[in-house]
Amino acid sequence: MTETKVGTVTHYYNHLHVAGVIMTHGELKPGDRIHIKGFTSDFEQDVGSMEMDHVPVTVAKPGDDIGLRVVAHAREHDTVFKVT
């Protein structure tokens, strides 16, 4: 499996289990497999709920600041990889 960097976690909303992610490369769509890795974070999941300004989106592109529901605790500066 190949991993390609697509973004960076900017914030984690603990009570919502949502990571704020700034997209830097490529595209991300619901159903894509991602890997979030940082100093203490390391988990994979499929993209489910993805929003921008509280509105559901079907694709995220470079420059987009999205909210992404995550299955584990993500931390600021964690790297988001797309797994293909």
C-alpha cells in the first residue's frame, strides 16, 4: 500500500471526535482510506463525515480547511496520509 500526504491536523475537537485538517496535497473523498500519524498518534480509518464551514462536502482539495470525524484522538501537527 502507498501513502501520500494530503494534509495536516490543525485542531482536535475532543467532545465531537473531529479533527480540523488543512489540505495541502491531492484530494480526499468520503470512502477514502487515511492514515493519521504523529508523535503519539498512529491510526487508520475510512473517511466518513467530512465538512467545511459546517456544510457536508464530497471532495476536499488543497487549501480547504475541513472537519473530519476521526476514530481516535488526533493532535495538532499530525500528518494525514491517503492510503491507496
